Amino acid sequence: AQTVTQSQPEMSVQEAETVTLSCTYDTSESDYYLFWYKQPPSRQMILVIRQEAYKQQNATENRFSVNFQKAAKSFSLKISDSQLGDAAMYFCAYRTLNAGGTSYGKLTFGQGTILTVHP
Amino acid sequence: KAGVTQTPRYLIKTRGQQVTLSCSPISGHRSVSWYQQTPGQGLQFLFEYFSETQRNKGNFPGRFSGRQFSNSRSEMNVSTLELGDSALYLCASSRGSNYEQYFGPGTRLTVT
């Protein structure tokens, strides 16, 4: 079974600065997806960024980028130019890519990191 | 395009009762997954439905069940409620395999 670990229960950052959230995972599979989701106080889970394990290039979405280290099973999220609206709980998640090239929907989540942004 | 909707948003039930939660996916999405979120256990996968078939199930007791209708709307049912079933229940939909999941706002269930 796959496991996802987020070792930082809480992080804080000053507005406009950069913060990195850590995530490690354990799997015996070679093909899979990794995600970062954001859950603000409204509780609506929002997809931030996605990484396919077979892609060596790190995914980037505007101010959000990842550092994907497949051998180390590490998947960190970097938020640049932090904004007050980035304050939320961030979850790292894993999803299997089945051998047939399809991926069933089960997401395995880490415990989450609460990010506080100070003005 | 409308997002994933879940009804009701809040629910209070008594121990021993049963409850049904509903999820309407984004139009065109055929896959619906359910998750339970609690402070102690975090986010845990309940089950996934695709084209009315359950194709994956998490490690939950048989009291938790679900189904999907031909219009892709899904319901989950919890029978004989226990205090520990108090949680935020999240539904997510996707177009299918290899596509991102989009989450609904959740149903907050409180069991007293």
C-alpha cells in the first residue's frame, strides 16, 4: 500500500516571500501521479498542481512549482511571492497509474500542512 | 460550467440512525469518488464509482455503501450511525481515468 507523509504540520511565511512544503511517499510502483491540493477555511478542496511520475520535468503553475525527486520519493511544493489568499491547509496526494494506462480514482493523502501567511 | 455539488451541506443525526448524502458531478464527468475527512484520521478514501459500477473501495465497514445513477449522480449511505462517523464527507468527480478530480464543498455530518 502507498503512504504519503507530510512532516510539517504547520508552516508560516511573510507575504511576498517564498515557502516550501515537504512531502515524501512510499510506493513500489513505477508509474503514478502526485498532486498538491489546497483546502482553505471554506473546506473546498482545490487542485494546485499535478506531476506525472514518468515526466522528469518539474511541474509549474504560475507561482507554484514542485521539486520532484523520484529516486528519493520526495515531492515538495514551492510557493513564490506568497499572497494572503494562499493561507490554507495543503495536502500532498498520490494516485496509482494502472498498468493498462488507466488510473482509478483513489487518492492517498498526507496529513496536511497548515500554511499561515503573515502580512 | 457548474462545479460539483453536494447536498445537504450540514446534517445532524443521532447515533443508530442512517443517513444518505448526495453528490452531483460536473456535467460530463462519469467518475465519482467519496472521501471522509476527520481531524484524527485525515482524508480517507471511501469508494469510487464509474459508469454506475463501484471499481474501488476503501477500508471502511459495510455500514458505508454507495451507488451511482445513470446520470452519474452518486449517493452514499451510512447505516447505524456511530459517534465516530462525524466527519466532513467530500465527493470528487472526474471525466474518468487519467483526469484530475474536482471536489465538492462537502457535507458536514455530526452524529450525537
